Amino acid sequence: MTGWKDVCQEVYRSTSLSIVVHERPDGDALGSAAALFHAFRHRKKVEIVCATTVPEVFLPLLGKVPIGREFSQNKGLVVLLDCAQWHRTGFEDALNKAKLEKRRIIAFDHHSGCSIGKHVDASVHDPGVSSTAELIGRCLHELRVPINGKVADCLLLGIYTDTGGFRHPNTSSETLRMASRLISHGANLELLHQAFESRRTLFKTRLWGEVLSNTLINKLGIAVAKVDRSTLEKVGSSVEDAAGLANNLVMLQGAKVAMVLVEVDKGWKVSLRTRKPNIDLRRLVKYFGGRGTQKASGFLATKELLSGKIN
């Protein structure tokens, strides 16, 4: 069995890296990938690919990082980041081909119920950490790779977003120690506050007002909000403007769980949040092929998925 330190050494020794982040990437996936890019860009060829569009809110925080949409067929090491399931990569066919060609594929992930390990040659999986970014930070520390301000910014982005700004229960003492080290290396915490807490565009404000005015809390204590395409068109917003809604809904008095449904091309993106210690959202989203943590999870509700589960 390959230990986590051996996997980190494999990243260090490789001649090139092909980094894959999951579809509809979040700050953790993108921050982890960008951190590796900035850490190794002068040592080897590093490329990042994502099967779907990267939310614009993250781009200014990543630095100058090229992110492609097509999986490269070079012979470098493949690194899957924050992908709990094989299909979440969005590159199943290309990765299966890479496996047939004997390319090494490794993975870093922190989600419970992670099944990616059975598809790759080696993996680092620890559901006890806050984020994949925390794993990557641990790896870079083990390798004694210099962490400059840009690497620190990207790692802190991953940790910050997956802990809800250090508010979620997955924020451990080690998480805060790592965040402290990253700030000492030049990470700008204020920049993250401005990006996710302080600044809100007029269009996003209009969207939130429209959605919140129609939010209901049912008898089970679930605060439900729906963001369909007609609403987006009405206020001139984009899907990205719905980010953060679930975190706000769960703060409502009487809400045990917040559920936000956002209409996307393939169906409905469902985001769930809770602050209750006795509720584990992973049990629900696993039934629908989703993923996440105990307090923050989600899944994609396609028509085929819903009809199959209901019938």
C-alpha cells in the first residue's frame, strides 16, 4: 500500500503534471490545482484541465493560471484533485484511455464516501481534514517546497471556501494552524473576505432579493429556495450569482437544513447546508450520487436520476 508521503514524492519527482479538477469546480478544487501550478511551474510542465466552465468569481484569486477544457494525452503524471467519484472528473473516457496506456494516475481528496481510490494507482484520502487544499498544503510542507504568496493565496482560498470562512465544523485546530502559516507566507485573508463576504454586484443582490422573497421553510425545518432560468433572466444574473445562497439560508431561524436548487444545462444543481450536529447530509446526497461533507453537500438532479430514484 502506497503511503501519503510516497504519493507526495511522486508528484515531486514527476517530469510533468496533468491536473484534473472536478466538474463545476469550487474554490477548494481550483485553489488546490492553482497552488500546485504555482509551486512547480518553474520545475516542470504543469497543466490544469476542467471539463466545465470555471466560475468567474475565482479567477482573480488564482493568479495567471491557464485552465484548459481538453484532457492532454501527454505521458505525464495525472493528478485528480477533489474528485470523490470517477465520473466527477468529466473525463472518464480520456482517463480510461490513459489507464490503458499505463499512465500513472493519483488522487487527493477529503470527502467521506470517496470511491476514487479504486480507479487510480495511488491516492491520498483523509476525510478528517477540512479540504483538499489542506492535504496539498501538508504535501508541500512534507516536500519542503517553498511556499510563496501566490501558493499561499491559492491554498487559503481552498480552505476558506470549504470551511465557509472558518465557520463550518470541519474547521479544526490544524486547519487554523495551517491557515496561520499560509498568512505568514503572504496569503491575503482580506482579499478572500472582500471576494466572498463584502462585495456583491447589483445583479447578485437583485437575484438574492428575488429568491429570498420566495423562500419557504417547510414542516421539516428545510429552507428551500429555487433559482430557475426565468429568474436569472428577469434580474440579469448568472448561475454563479447563486453561490453562497445556501450558507445564508441555513442561518434563518427555524431552518435545520438549507436547500438551494439552481437550474443548469443538465438539470438542477442541489446544494445542501446544515448547522445541526445530528444531521449528516452525506447520507442523503450519496443516494443521489452526490458528495460533500457532513454539513455541506450537493448533487446534480437530472431528470433521469430523479425518475430512476422515484420510480
